[in-house]
Amino acid sequence: MLLEAMEKESEKIEEIKKEMERYAERSGFRLNPNEQVVIGLIKGLLANEKKYRARYCPCRRVTGNPEEDKDKICPCKWHKEEIEKMGHCHCGMFYKK
């Protein structure tokens, strides 16, 4: 049972990683080259999805008010501006090519 749950989580993480890679490619940036960071961030997204029913960016403070928090769903409202300014978004999921 535990092994099955771990396999499902691994599959979900890989699915989201591919989704994020496609988004990054279409948007002209790339995922963080450190795969462990990406996996940790995806685990944070999944934890927020379980708790709040949305994949809020793990680096943003969630209030619990869906209207107020909608801009924090990954990729968040600020990620493109942050990538342009800093070379990566605040949480480090996406990097400039």
C-alpha cells in the first residue's frame, strides 16, 4: 500500500514536471537545472493543491481566500517579470534561457 502511494506520487510529480517543461519551452524559458529543487517545488505545489484545492506557488503566502490568492497559482502572476529582472522566478522553478 505504501509503495503504491509512493509510485503514484512519483508519477504525479513526473507528470507535473513535464507540464512545467512544456510551459517553460513555450514561454521562452527553462526549468531550474537542479532537478531536486524542481521536485521539491512540485511537492510544495501538490501539498498546496491538497490543502487549498489549487496549485499555489510554494513560495507565496496563501490566505485561504480564493479570489485574493488566484494570482499565486503556479505559474504565478509575477513569474515573467521576475525572470526578466532576476533571471529566475522567486521560487526558482523557471529560469531564463
